Amino acid sequence: MTDPQPHLLVVDDDERIRGLLQKFLIRNGFLVSAARDAAQARRLLAGLEFDMLILDVMMPGEDGITLTRDLRRSLSVPILLLTAKGETANRIEGLEAGADDYLVKPFEPKELLLRVGAILRRVPQAKPAQAAPKMLHMGEVRYDMDRGELWRGDDPVRLTATEAALMRIFAAQPGVALSRDKLVGDAPEEEGGGSDRAVDVQITRLRRKIEDDPKAPRYLQTVRGEGYMLQPD
């Protein structure tokens, strides 16, 4: 039996950097969710369990150090801070706030990978044999992130290959609007999944399986000018 993929949360207000980090870490065997700011990170932390947090220090609103200090009051999850400030005083401030490590931008992706691996190896591995599955809830419907399964009550909901791929993409970034271009690029081309129009068709099908009223979607929302967003409970 293989070990489950470590689930990381990347928090960075720079969309380009956030996307690059997420893709790089996924390619290297991690399950990765992403948030654009501290407020969105808190919403994800309220509903999901993570093995590690990667926080940018310089964010508008609540910065990474303030967020780290507050999270340490109730969470022991490892935290790696990313910052453009490399002075000793800045590193000390981050470590005193409760961070496990500190990486100065710009950095080599391999160094990030090594730091993440080193931190995770230091974390005690004594987890329950039957760990609770990572679930997203949408009313009576729930999505098992580990298994990629959709359930309505006790009944499984069958997903096509393209629908399953789209659910994995949405579930990795709940509350984030994803453009049609991203969905076209990340979803397989089966069932005509390689065009904007095909994505719209697949979204319509998914809504029929998720929503109580697909014509007035509550969970799989259209974000005008941006694309689609999964907004679980």
C-alpha cells in the first residue's frame, strides 16, 4: 500500500508565482491547493487538512508572518515562509513567529523541493491508520479528494474521465476562479474536451450532478469575465 501524497497549501498573492509553484510541486508528487491571500487560506484550513503550508511573507492585508503567528495558536502544521527579504532580522522574525523554515526569493525550484522534503521528514509520522478522507461538501453532495469520487448521500455519482479531471482541478483550488483557457489546457481532450465550448458543455453536465438546481448553480459558479469557480460549503 503506497503512502498518500502530502497535501500542501501554497499561499501567494502573485497569480503567476502561485501557479508555477503549484504545477512544480504537483509534478513532484504532491497534492497542492492554492490561495491568493490569508483570508482564502483560512477558509481552506477550516475545511481541509494539510501536511504543510508554504506562505509568502509580503501579501496585501494580513501578511505571512502575521498569519503564521496566529495559526501557531491552534495548529502545529509545518510552515515554510517565502520572502524577498533576506536580512537576518527578517529571518529571525519569521522563525520567532513559528515558521519551520525560511526561503529567500528568488530561489531554485530544486532548493524548494529539498526544503519541503526535509521539513516533512522531521514531522512525526504517527498518523491514524484510517485517516479521515479529505472531503469537499456541497450540500448533500461530497467529493473525496483522495479517491476522486463524487457521492450524493450513500450513492456514488458516476463521472466521465473529463468530468473527473475537471473536479480534480476545481477541488485543488476551491474558491478560485479558473479561466476556460486553464481548464482547456489541464483537462483531457476526450469527449471533445479541447475547446472553450466543450468546457462549457462539461460544466453544464457537472452541474446536473452537483447542484440541486443546475440552472441556478450555488456551488459550481460562473464568474463573469474570469471563468468558473467551485465554492463548497
